[in-house]
Amino acid sequence: MDLQISAEDQEFRAEARDWLHRHVPARRLPSLETGAGFAAHRAWEQELHADRWSVVSWPQQYGGRDASLLRWLLFEEEYYAAGAPGRVSQNGINLLAPTLFEHGTEEQRARILPEMASGATVWAQAWSEPGAGSDLAALRSTATRTEGGWLLDGAKTWSSRAAFADRAFGLFRSIPVEQSGARHRGLSYLMFPLDAPGVTVRPIGRLDGKPAFAEIFLDGVFVPDRDVIGEAGQGWRAAMSTAGNERGLTLRSPGRFLAAADRLVELWRQVGDPGDTAMAERVADAVIGARAYQLSAFAAASGDGGPTGAASSLNKLHWSELDLTLHETALDLLGPDGELADVEDWSEGYVFALAGPIYGGTNEIQRDIVAERLLGLPKGRRG
């Protein structure tokens, strides 16, 4: 692993730090899980985009800077260290965009990516269904062929950002299992507007009451052929590309956890009991976990580009459990104050972290994947 950072990369990092220092709002934006907060975070995306900081790793033609994986990691470290707002566009820029780069058409990329980069269009992820969450192939929503496109019917649930977003992407069955021969075949990957005729969005309140998720009901929603990603009926392959990005480096960069670890250490210095060695060890373990994630990302940047396929499950297990560890440790340090107030983001961050072991495929499923595909162990409960 090469840990040397060139002078050019250091210059890039310094430019990002300077821009963030001058532009990050002095006051925290309202929670992006509220209407007012969502609008404020969309405006922040537009500000990032104006100076081409919203999608640094994308090609310049779509609003990016053609940054390498290493430069993206450095930007993310500076972003979170600066205390910059959460990214309301993350479903689009971190999940859908990589899928379009790999499986979309040039027309789709030219039409969709610039508005995604600017925050003009914010995307929701519409994968889970009642009875089909981690077992994605069990989905029952359908796409039926019609003239010039497809008609969508069914229901999606736990759709992140759907309460306020503009468009969504999801997987639909376009060929019955009886004809396709397997649950993973006969699926199509489609994009659709959330304000189209036949779409009903019903927000779902989180533990704190904020509508971080939503149900989406589809009743004969028309989607033109140009909004099918990849080949109709072959959507599983593209969907696995999206899932790999959700579990890999793209969605949760090390910078997020390094900044949280720094904040945890500062909290320990402020309120920790020096005689409480058990708590001190928990803080130290959390810091070590964040640093280990950073080093694994640097290894990817100097090697094969990051975990893919089954290896991304290891990544997801690490960051989702690290996120919980960081927040649980902070709330235990705060004691009753942590439960009663939104202190330095720890309370809301903890509520968000609780979802980490669930979305992107539950951690139980990820452990099955690691056991079977990486370690070669026999199938367990799914055998």
C-alpha cells in the first residue's frame, strides 16, 4: 500500500479545505428529513455544484473534476472535518450514478447526470417492498409492456428520501417467474418521477418522527423505454452494481467516521471520567475502527479500486457497526443529556445509525455472503 500523497494531491486537498472553510454554513442547516431542511440541503448541493465540488470524481462533462479515488477520499475527509451539511443527493450521486456509468446509455447519462450533480433533481431509492427487503428477488411490483414503455404497479416501502425527492429508481418484475425460470431473472431496472399520475407517496416517520422514509404506491404509472437501465428483463445485474456501491466505499466514505471519531475524542476530553478505563477503551476502539477503515480505503486507492462483489459485504459490516459504536459511545458519555437533546448531532446521528445494519441488505445477510462466498463455508439457514 502506497501512503505517499503527491504534492499535486496535497494541493487538491488544500483547495478543497479552503473552499469549505469559506462556504460551509456557520449555523447547522435544519434536518434534511424535514421539508425546510430538505430545501436548504438542496440549495447547498447547488452551491457545491457551482464550483464543481458536488461530484468531484465524475467526468468534467457532467459537472465533476475527474478526480481519482484518492482525491475523492481526501475531499471526503476535508468535507466531514469541516462539518459540512449532509448530502441530500447521496442516493443519486453515490448509487444511481455509478450504475448509469456502468449500465446506462450515453443519452441517459447526458440527460440525467447534470441535473443530479446540481441538485435540481434529487433521487429516492425504491427497492424494498413489503415482504421483499434484503431478499430483493422476492419483489412483487410489476412492469407491464405497453406502447412506447412500461406500466408500473405495486408498492415500495422504506424508500429513503422519497418523502421530498423528485424521482426514484427501482427494480420491477417484467417477466413472471414461471416464464423466466428463476427469481433473479425477468427483472427490469426503471426510473420514474414521484409526481407522475398514478404515484402516491406516503411518508414514514422515524423514531424521532421525521419522515426519513416513505411508502410509494404505483397504479399504472407510465415509464418510457428511455428510462429503463440496461436491458429489460436483465435488471438484476445492474441492481447488484447499485448494491455493491451501497455496501462499498461509495456511500460511506472513511472521512465521515474519522470526523465522528475526532468529535468523540473531543467529547471524551470534555465530559469523560479519567478513572473510567472501560469507557476510555471504548473511545479508543472506536477511533481505531475509523482509522482502520481509512487505511483500507487508502489500500483500495493504491490497488484495485475498492471492494466489489462479495467483498463489499465486509465493508458494509465494518462501517455500519462502526457507526453504531461511535454514536452509542458518545451517548453513553453524555448520559441523560444525550437522550433529552440533540447534542452536537449525536442524538439524530444515532437514530440514523440504527438503520445502517438494515439498509443495503441486512448485516445477517452480509454475514451469510461472507461465510459462503469469501470463506467457502457451507450454506446455513438459507441452504
